[in-house]
Amino acid sequence: MTGNRNFIIDVLLKLHIAACVIFIFAPILGSFVFSLNSDRFPSLPLGQFSTEWYRLIWEDPFVWTGFYNTVIVGFVVAVIATLLGFGGAYTDFRYNFFGKNIYLALALLPPTIPVVIMGLAMLAFLSRVNLSGSTISVIIAHGVMCSPFAMAIIRLRLSQMDPDLEAAAWNLGGNEWATLRHVIIPFTKPAILAALFITMAVSFDEFAVAWFVSGLNETLPVKILGFLQGQVSPRINAIGSLAFVSSITLIILAQILLRNSSKEKS
Amino acid sequence: MNIHTDMKSDAIVKLDGVVKKFGEFTAVERADFEIGRGEFLAIMGSSGCGKTTTLRMLAGLEDPTEGDIWLDGERVNGKATWDRDTPMVWQSLALFPFLTVQENVEFSLRMRGISKSERTERARKWLDKMQILEFADRNISQLSGGQRQRVALARALVTEPKILLLDEPLSALDAHLKVRMQAVLSNLQKDLGITFVYVTHSMSEAFAMADRVVIMSRGRIEQIGTPQEIYHAPRNRFVAEFLGSANIFSGRLAGTSGDDWLIDTDHGRFAVSALHAPAKSPGDAVTFIVSAENMRISPEGSGVPGIRARVVGEEFVGATAIVFLETESGEELKVQKSHGELASVDLHPGSTLILHWESETCHVLPGE
Amino acid sequence: MTIRRPRLFPLVLSLPLLLWQLAFFLFPLVFLVAISFWTVRNFQMTPDLDFGNWERILTRNTFWDAYARTAMLATASAVLTSLIAFPAAYAISFKLSDRVKQWLIFVLIIPFFTSYLVRIYALQVFLSDAGIINALLGMLGIGPFLMLNTTFGTLVGMVTLCLPLVILLQIFSLNFVNRDLIEAAHNLRCGRLRTVFLVIVPSARVGLVIAALFAFILSFGDFVSPLYLGGGNPPTLSIMITDITKSGQQWPRAAVVALMMIGTLLTVAFAAITFAYKERGK
């Protein structure tokens, strides 16, 4: 019988999954390990355990400025992108209108345009309107890139809503504004919070656009790019690890919020 | 003032030539009827017949394309649903999952800006009335189907409206609970004395509860009447087929014999009681029905005049059985009899029987 | 709702996003078209209607070499990633329990929120001449191999970038394959492997093609892998854009390159989607 062969195939397939996961995560784990390693250029066997690189970035005022800018930008972008995304998601959920496809394309396409091109286009445009080089220019660019993510997350939550719920609120005497406040927002609240966290995380990692448009107002990822272009420095690993830990914390928070809300639904 | 003088004093709703189109699609072709104060009206039909659209127009969730809707003496076309007092009980119940039972019931009071203390008092009164006060602080997800139903009713009735709209509210319940909730609804409507407009696809629900029934199909109103009127005297072929228990025959009027009409059909000439029949002259097309219970059967070769038909199959319905038969020309007929009555005949698929009936049990469809 | 006069409510909700994306997404792209016809004099861009930039870029061999190289790399990355991803996506979708499946999907989302730059930097450490991989191979007595600053290095970086997304998209399309079809195929004596190629792949074709398309788009526009793992020489189109912008004010020429890239991506996307949906009406 084929039972034995099937078993071997299943094992091989599972090994393949493991290989893929290792391949994807090796660089991520690698940068963690390297950030705690004394060698400037780590290889096997690994050097000694060291927190030297963390000490160096701790003492680097430019890293602190970059970090500060990243957090400010991330926070503002998260709020703007979530507000814009909520409006877009609700529009898609509720209305049918002429040109809706164009509306959706405009709303959702930015992440598919290569960041280099987006960066170039925005730099050219924003410098024309005298906005390049400022923190505002980074916020604008990140708003464009992040709002589709917020919109997708909130739209997904709205599609879990009983479509009669909104009409029921109108029918019970709430006008559209009251219904938005008392029904739509409470229902989508977990997704709104998840969108805030996820857009903040996307903004943290969106280096290229920031690099193009920001000039001096560097955010952390731009700082990393600077390191890459200059001499090799394992400080990038330390910064990357810190950024990763903060991003992943945001993602896990978002995931927990979404999980709980879908449980509550059933 | 534009007072609609035709309106009967006891009518709370009047639909006047109401048409609803969605683009090219006509959902309601022309609705003209009134609903009385304190009446329990059921609107019945299969899905897509326009019954829910009609209800949504009453609620203000859709605007009629043509015609006028009058509510308690006021023309309400274009008036938003939140400015009307026409609460609805939804098929999905549409309870707010993020609010507790009591908060759900308070919702419409909150939308009307009523103070917290009065809201609580009124909501609790209705929860008590619906016998779910003990669940006031529960989450909706912790309630059973029947309890949710009661929350939905309390939520709709808390403003003490003159009319309640119900959109297939019982369709999700199992058979036993459905019958119990029918009783709850019937009693509630009598106690409150307000108008219920109840949309359903189920004949048994409509006939069990309603004072009057509106039967719709493809956006058209096929018949309005009390359950008895509709059951015993369907107006046309659609209603007869919808009720499902009748055999339908078409033919031409050949002449009269006393009070009966003589009608020529493919199966021969039949005498038919013309009690409810409209005026017709010889040669006109006539359609009449004989209900399955009124059909009689005799074995082949018994010499009784009637229609020869072959047995196709048999279905048990409690103490009775429905026998499905087919004539030589392929027409489907059915007979409903008690098991005792059926014992004397051969019901094996393929065996042939003679079907016949009394002329006074026939009903001529006036709308055909 | 059927109230016809324009109302504030829908406008307040729908317009902000529309205006934002028009002003800061569509308009910059349109602006890019405009400046591709501008001229640069004394390091200053001047509005113009000059085809010189187009002519200059499109008649140069270096551009077409970079174009061919970029297209080749992106195609190779899309094919390679799809081939590596498919057995994994197949196994995750068909062989694992729902809990493990959900957990793996979550794991595959994580890389989207790590810095691509940091990952590429770590890959440099893995791939370099005295790096981790060569050290490992050395223990086995093989190597060292030249991996950094090669096409191989570029492709490793691109596959790292695309693999999680492609696996996820493939899982989602495979989840929609009707399970009964597979049992029906087995029941009709179609073996496991033949079922994969005759039933599963055709059923999931749209999703598989779209996953490959995303890999192509990502790789085509990527400038980090070709630069830091491929050595940047010969350049790809993205590297060209950054080079042109950094060296003086030659943005109009960079715009030409960028527009050629967008044109290529739109063509490829259109062709791929047409191919994905072809024959579905039969």
C-alpha cells in the first residue's frame, strides 16, 4: 500500500515548511545574535557575548534623534492613516457609486508601487511645494503608504458585522452620526486599535520613502540606511533588534485585539 | 393642510399606488392597501416577492419610487427612518453585540435623549413584561434564541409605538419554539392593541396569527383577505399553487346546469359550483380548483366516472397521507386522506385509480 | 438609502481619503510624468516640454542593460519564490490542523514588520567570503564559495523579501480549493502527485499567478538586495534611479526611468491577470 510512501511525503513536506521558516527567520534571528556578539564582523565560531553595540547606540545622540523622530512620525501617521482608512472602509462597506472602482484603486494601490518610485515622486512633488526635508513630508508620505493597511483591517471587521445592525440603529431613532458613534465605532473598535498599532509598525519600517523625502529629519530606518552606506557597523543589528521588538509588540497587541473581537462575535 | 380625506378613520397605514424600483428591477409593482389600527396584518410570499421591501418602505429604510405612504394621517415619503416611530424586529434580530441586554433595550430611548433614570425604568419595565428581567446585565451572546427574540421585541416596543414591523422574526427558531413565540406575539398584539405588520414566507405562521393576509408575488399583490377567505376562495392560480393543497383544472365554460357551471376540460366535462364565480359567458376560459382533501378515489374498474391517474408516490403527514398521481397527459394531482380511507385502494406506484369529486367542493378562481 | 440630495455624512467619511490619495499619491505620480519633460540648467529644474530626457535614457545601452537585468532578476525571483513556496503552502493548507495553520500564518506575517534593511545586513554576514555559511561549509570540507556581490546573493535577498508574502497568498488561494474535488480525483484513481498538477494547481491558478505577480513587483522595484547583496554593479533600474537622483539634479531622467518601470509593471500585471482569468469562462 501507499501508506508508507504517503508518510514519507508528509515528513518531507513538513521538513520543507521548516526549511522555509528557517530561511525566512535566519536573518532576523541572526541580527539578534550578532547584536549581542563582540565581533565587528561575526562568523563561526561566534565571539564573546557583549552589549557593547547597545551601549554605543545608547550614547549616540543621532540615534536618539532618529528614535524620537520615528516615534513622533509613527504616532501621527497611525492616527491619520487610521482616520483616513476608517472613512475609506466605511465608504466601501456602505455605498455604491459611479467610479467606486477608481476610488478603491486610489485607496489601496500605493503599497504596490515600488518604494523607490514613490519616494522619487514624493520628493519631486513635496520639494516643489516646499515641504521636503521636513517631518511633515515624512508623515504625508507614510500616510499614503499606511492608510491602505488601516482600511483593509477595518473593512475586514465591518464585513463581520450583521448588515442589519446599522439599519436597526437608524430604525430605533439614531441618525447617521449617532449610529456611527454608538454602533459602527463600538463594533469596529478592536479593528481601529489594531489598525493604529499596525500602521505605526509599518511606519517604523518604511525607510525608503522617509530616506527620500526627509533629508535631515532622519527617522530610525533612515539612520540604518546611513549606516549601511557608510562603514560596516554592527550597531545596525542592535538598532534593528530594538525596532523589531517594538514592532512585534505592536503586532502582537493588534493580533490579540482582533482575535478577541472575532471570538466575541460568535 | 393636505389631509387625506379618503383615509378611513381606523386605518393607521395607507399605501397609495406605491411602486419601488431598484434600477431596472421592480421590487414592488403597485401596492394599494390600508392597514387598520390594532390589526395584525401578515404579508406573505416567497423570497424576492417584494414583501420585505414593502415593510422597509413602511419603516423608512427605502423610499417609494412612485406613490404615497401615509402613516397615522401623515404623508411620510422621504421622512428618514430615525424620524419615524416605526420600530422593526429583524430577521437576524440585529441586536447590538457590544451592548448588554438592558443597554440594547434602552437604545432607542438614548437616541431620543431621554434621561438615564427614565431609560432604566422604562427598559426594565419592558424586560419584565417580556419575562427576561433577570438577564438585564447579560451579554447578547449568553442568551438562547428565544430569549434574544424577547430582547428584540422589548427593544422595539420600549418607545410604545402605534405600529410594530416584523421581518420574519421566527425563521431561525426550531419548530417547537416557533409555535410558542407565535403565541407570545399573538397575545402581545392583543394586549397592546397596536398594529403588527408581519412579513413571512410561512403560510402556517401567517394563517395562525394574522387578522388579514396579503399575498405577494414578483412585486404584485395577488390577494388580500382573512386566512379563511384566502384558504377557501383563492383568487387566482398563483394563490392556489402557493397554498399548495389544491388541484387546478382549466377548461372552457360550456353551459349551466342549475346553479352549477358545466366546464369542458382535457379530462372531460365537469359540473362546478359557481358560487363565487365572476360573470362569464359560454366559451370563456375558466380555472377551478379541488382541494386535495375533497378529492375522492375509487379503484380502477369500479365504473365511477372521473379522471384516470397513475400513482407516483405517497407522503405521510401525521394522521393522513398525500398520494401523488399523474394523469395520462402528465398532469400532477394529489389526494389527501386518512390512512383508514386509503387502506381499501392499491397505492403501489404505477397502479391506476379513478379520481372524482362533488361539484360543490369546487371553487372557480375569480381572478383567472 | 435613497435620499437624493447630497448629504454631509457620506462626504465627511469618503472624501478625506480620496483627497489625501489624490493630492499625495496620484498627483505626485502625474507630476513625475510632467517633470520627465523638464530640463535641467545650472542644477535647476525648469518646466519645459522637452523629449531630450526620454531620448537620452532610451537610446542608452546602459539603460537597456539595466532594464534587461532587472526584468531577468525579477522573473527569476518570481519563479524561484513560487517554486519554493508551493510545497510549503500546499502542506500548510492541506496537511496541517487548523491550529497549526493559524499559528504558521501568524509566524509568516512577522517578517513584514521587521526592517528589510536589517535582514539584508544580517544576510551579508551570512553570505560573505568568511561568513557563517562558508564557515559551516568549511567544516564539511567544501568551499569557500563566492556568494556576496553576485547574482546569487541578489536572488537570496529577493527570495527572503518575497517568500512570506507568496506563501501566504498561495495558502489563501489553496484554502479556496474545494476539498471534494480532491477526494473525487482520488476516488477516480488520480494519484497524489497527479492530483496536485491536474486538480489543485488549475483550481488555485488565479491565486498562484497573483502571488507570483506580487513577487515580480516587489523584486522589480527592490533596490536593497541588488545593492547590498549583488554589489550594485551592473546596476538595476532602482539603483539607477537612486544614482541619478544623488548625482546632481537629474530628476527628469530619473523620472523617465521610474515611468518606464511603472509602465513595465502595469503591462506585466495586466498580462498576468489576463492569463490568470483566461479560460475561466469555458
